[in-house]
Amino acid sequence: MGLKKILDNMKPTFSEGGKLSAFGSLFDAAETFFYVPNETAKVRGAHIHDAIDSKRSIFFVIIALIPAILFGMYNIGYQHNIAVGVPTDDICGQFLYGLGVMLPKIIVSYAVGLGIECAFAQWKKEEVHEGFFVTGMLIPMIVPVNCPLWIIAIATAFAVIFAKEVFGGTGMNIFNPALVTRAFLFFAYPAMMSGDKVWVNENYMDCINGTIDGYSCATPLGQLGAGEPVTYDAMDTIIGTIPGSIGETSFIAIMIGAVILIWAGIASWKIIVSTFVGGALLAYLLPYAGAENFEWWEQLTVGGFAFGAVFMATDPVTAARTECGKYIYGFLIGAMAIIIRVLNPGFPEGMMLAILLMNVFAPLIDYCFVQSNINKRAKRAAK
Amino acid sequence: MSLFSKENGEVFKSPLNLNNPVAVQVLGICSALAVTSQLKPAIVMGLSVTVITAFANVIISLLRKTIPNRIRIIVQLVVVAALVTIVSNILKAYVYDVSVQLSVYVGLIITNCILMGRLEAFAMQNGPWESFLDGVGNGLGYAFVLVVVGFFRELLGFGSILGFQIIPDSFYMENGGLYLNNGMMTMPAMALILVACFIWAHRSINKEK
Amino acid sequence: MAKLNTNSNVYTIVYASVMVIIVAFLLAFVASSLKATQDANVARDVKGQILSSVNLRGEADVDAKYAEVITENADGTFTANINGEEKLIVPLKGAGLWGPIWGYISVNKDGETVYGAFFNHEGETAGLGARIVEEWFQTGFNGKKIFKDNEVALGVYKAGKAPSGLSADYVVDAVTGATLTSDGVRNMIQKSIAQYADAIAAFKGGESKSCCGKGQCEMADSCATDSCANCASCDKANCASNEDCASCEKCASEKECGSCCESDNTNK
């Protein structure tokens, strides 16, 4: 137990009044990272409803994200190789290329986000919360490959401060911080977030100039939005070998993550299922007029729909909490996403806006169900 | 009472800081969002509101003993509406490009809560000189917030200040640099966040008061 | 003197009436005395936009320059005189993504080549569609061709997305990421110019008496009938390419082609 001893010895230095008390929150974060804290909730007043604390549940989310991350890295290299006109079977090389592109984004996102979280925690004399571990991993996964690092840094800072800290930090936020990051990018730097040239790393001019036959750098949704025929078949969209935000392309990898999350009881299957039901229903009712080579159910496999449904909509802080409310919440997210995609010419993708919108309405949904329960019971009691 | 007595100084100074109409009373937010995407319309709007508040205050203060109580709000509105129409006409005649940018928001000064608030709360009870100071102070307090917000929105959203390019062209991505203007700064939503930041900073500085 | 009862009905009504009359007179005076200046401002704004379309941007004295350069035509177009050369300015109106877009485009005397263009919009997306007001986009039209086979072929296209067979002379690069606004600009140009096609044809045929002018052959007396017949076929794509030129006997080389009939006339 050498480590434990070292930590215990260091503790007084970081405690209130110690020499390094300014970094107390950082020390606390490191200590609880290795060991379950020895202070437990008091017997009275606290209502523990789960065996695992937020730190452990957050690592399950990270584990569930791993398939999508790994596939995203491979896909970066794969798309890059096609774009420069030398498709290879070198999976390892493509993966390493993608790793090289992805890693700086992850580092920037974590460094900026955790830096701000620590600063706020220290300022307010609170512990550092773990919530950002998931957010910091989601951010690099929902941006286009070509997004410059400084822009990611600004957007992360914006989201952590204005979507999270001003509301009181982890667990108090109204909006999903990772989606706020993306929304900020989307509105502040639209040229970096949409169009044809942001989805493939470097040398994108090759595919834009048409030097490679039959290859477009546009995403399937981009092509639909522009009224062009979709050049990817359904299998591509399910496996994920299409241009898109880094983590969102592979339906299979996301579904593996979904299974892990549902099995571990962290994400609500009700939200995931009802989101897909809502999306499927609307996609069936509102088909693209004259879109070639595109089935209605592919709406669910392209773009950020699956990723949003599994990893964003299920965020326990911003989702509806009542069990019945979760069905409504998920259904409306799915429906809204497809409505935005199909009916609004300005936005080829609608998942981000749909989830953010429903984040706003989640408390209202909860309120309605809680009230109706209260009324029911009041009636029963009155009898 | 002398013209520059301590009380009168207070009447003028307090809305600039501790009783700022935007930062403390959170009035006039609508126009603060709409006209601050660039610095020039923000300045013009701030000055217009200052002029209108000051003169409306003076006029109402002069009339305050004659105004029939039952229609006093209507009287105030008519005075404000007349002043706003005059200012709007003058802007259209002499600074046309700014008046195009301000568009309907000049007309909407009529509905600016700061104005009605000052008329009802101050000018109806005080003499013309105090009312004038109060109007100028509140107008300038409003203008100050607009200018701060407009400064940041134009700098970050367009890379310029008052139309002069501040960020060199070679920094921009299309010219081989790394920088991009922040498009969100040109949208009203960002003005709301900047006003919030202003209030945040203002409260942090004046915590104990 | 007894103190006035400011709460009486009579007082209230009289007060209100007097106040309204005073204010009405005041406002009427201000509005009428400033009206001339205001109208001049509105007119000057439009004039500035028109001047921009002939590449005279940011003129210090818009009114003077406008009076010097532009003459208004009865059909809604404008004629500009730039250093002795006449340009026809055609107004454009169309729909962008979120609201109306408009502009002016000026055409050279050949009725074919764009001299300059200006666009403006009401509320396109900042950083994307809103960039059509920027000079680099507008100057991208300079020197482009308009008509191909008597149709307006000039258009804004995403790089690599122009219809195949359309030469680069007809294609202007779209604003990156602003597909829908760019499509709007293309539709606006094609529809509005088509409306004024006759005006452009007349402008072209009018003074130069070139028998190459579309539909002008029979009317231009100075043209010999037989050479006209040849030229007419040559004119199809305004002799843009060598193939078309080959069918025109008088045009030995690509260079001469554009003015084959004029040189023909002078030779005679």
C-alpha cells in the first residue's frame, strides 16, 4: 500500500491551511481516482439509490464509448486514404493515422475542460466532479475531423463555463455540455462544421476537385440536404465507412456501446428505444422526395442519430427522470431530429438541436408526470 | 439647492454603476441584444436613448404639476413617442447607414422600459434639472453596457472595431492563417451571454454593496 | 386664482387635445423638413449598389459618380458608361435561404460577358450565406459568360458540382458551406437575366450593328446576307470554342471570331 501511504502523507499539505491548499481540489480528485473515499454519506438524510458512485458509472460510459472511438480512428485513416487516392488494406496504418489525428483533440478537450473545472472547484471550495470525463471524451467524437484544435478549445471552454459551471457544476446543468460545445461550434464557426471539406483530414481538395472518381467528401446527410443522390449504400452507413463526425459513423460500434450501457444499467433503454421509434416513425412518414439510393430507415443509421440516441439523449442529468417521461422524451427527440433534417433546408442534421430542445422540456415532462401521480394518489387518499 | 450639489451628483452617478439600468435593474435588454452586433450602431443607439431619456425627463418634469393623473402614462408615452420619432427622422436624414442597421429598434425605444421607468419613478416627482441629470445618467449607463457588448461582438464577430479591421487579414484561414471570426458573436444569442458576463463581472466587483 | 382641478374631465380632455395637436404639428414639421434629405439617402443607397455592380465600390461621392456614369432605362435596366464603353446593368431579385436576396449585374457591349456584379441579402446565415455581399465573391463574376445556346448558363456551383460540359467560363465558385444561398443566387441570376434577355439582345445589337447579334442579322443593313448566314451559326455560343468557329467561314482563328462580322464589314 505504498501509494496509499504517500497520498495520506501528502494530505495535510493540501488540506485547508496547508502549504498547497490552492491545489486541494486537484489532490482530492487524484486521491478518489485511486481509492474509494473513506468519508461516506451520513446515515440520516442521504438517500443512496445505487451501489456504484458517479465515478464508477462514468467509467462504464467511457468503456461503452471505446468501440466507437476505435472505429472512428480507423475511419479517419480509411477516409483519408480514399481521399488521397491510395486505398490500402493496411488497417493498422490507417488506425495509427487516425490515432495521430484524434489524440490531440482528446488532449485539448480534457486539458481545457478539466482545467476550468478545477479552477471553478477551487474557487468555490468544492471537489472536482467526474462528469467531465465523459463530456471530454464525447467532444472530440462529435466534431468533424478537420476541426482546428484552438476552436475545440474555445468551444469546450464555452460549454463548461456557460452550460455547466454557471448552473452549479456537474449534475445541475440543463443542457448536455458536449452538445453545447457542438452547438457553439455549429453557430460560431459554421464553415468548420458543415459542407464538404471538413470531414476528411487534409487533402480534401482532391475529392472536391473530383480527382478521384466516384468519391465525394460529403456526408450522406449533406448530399440529401443538397438534393444530390446519396453515393453510399446502406451497408456503408451501418458499418460506418462514411465521412462524418469522428465517433458517429459506425452504427455497429455505437450499438455495442448501447448494449454495454444498458447491461450496466447506466443508460435508460426506454430513452434509447423510444428515440429510435420516434425517428423511425417520422422517417417513414416523411420520406425524402426523390432521394435516390436512400431508404427511410437509413435515416437512423446516418449522421449523429444513433450516437445521439445512445450517448447524448441518455445523459441522466439532462434527460427526463420519470419513467413514463422517458418514453415521451425519447420519442420527441427522435421525431424532432427527423423533422429538422427533412423539413428545414438550413440544417441537414437535426439530432443536436433535437436533443438540446428536449433538454429544455425534460423538466416540464417530469413535472407533468409527477403532478398527475400526485393527483391520482390524492384522489385515492380522498376516497 | 445648487446645481452641482452632492445629491445631484449622486442622481447622475448612481445609474452609471451601482444602479445601472441594464446590469442591475436588467431593463432595456431587448434593444441591447438587437443593436450591438457592431460598435457603431451600439454607440448611436446609446446616445439616442440618452438624448431621449434626458429630454423626456425634462419635459415631463416641467409638466408634472399639470398632468392629469388619470392619463399620465399616456402623456408620458406621447412625449416619448414624439421624441423618438424626431430622433428617428434625424438619424435617417444624417446617418442613413446606421439607421438601416438600427432598423425598427429606434422606433422601439418607445417601449424601452428604462424610459417609462425613469419618467414614472423620477421625473414625476423631481425638478427639471435633477430629472435631466437622472435621464443623462441612465442613458449613459445603458449606453455604457451597449458599447462594451458591441465592442466585443464586433471585435470577435467581424475582427474589426468601428469598421476598421483590427485582426490582420493574414491571420484568417482563407489566407493561410489559423483564425476564423466567431459567427455566433453576430447573433443576438451571444449578446445575451455577453450581457450576462457583464452582470457577472459587475456583481463580483460590487459584491459587498 | 383658484387652483385648477387637474382631475376634472374637462381639464383632462382639453389637456390631451392640446398636447396631441402640439405634438402633431411638431412631428409634421420635422418630418416634412427632413424628407428631402431622407429620400436622397435612400436613393443614394440604391445608387451605391448599382455603382458596385460596375466595379465602382466605395465611391466618396455616390451622387456625382452616378450622375456621371449611369443612365436609367425605361425597362428597369441601367446603362453605364465606363471610360467610353457602354455596359448594361440588369437588376436581380430572388430568394435566399432565409429571406430575399437581390443585386445588380452588368454586361459588356458584347451582350455576353459579365463586367461586374453586386449582391445583397436581408438575413442569410452569418459567415456562410451572408458572404455573398463580400467583394471576393462578387468579383468572381467578372469576365464570366452569360449565354450558352440562347439560355442563361451562368451559375454559381460548388467546386466540382457544375453540370458536365459547362465550361469554366460560365461557372462561379459557390460560397463554401452555403449551398442553399448559392443555389438561390444561381436561380436569381438565371431567372432575372432571362427576363431581361431581350433588353440585353437589343443592347448588343443596337449600336455596333454587328450582324452576329442574336436575331439581328436581317435587320442590320450593313451586313451582307450570305456572310450573315454563316455568322449566325457562328454566334450560337458567341464563338467561345474552336468547334463553333469552324462552321463560320469568316473566322479563321479563335481570336477573330468574336468580331468576325465587324471585321467583315470593315473589309467590305
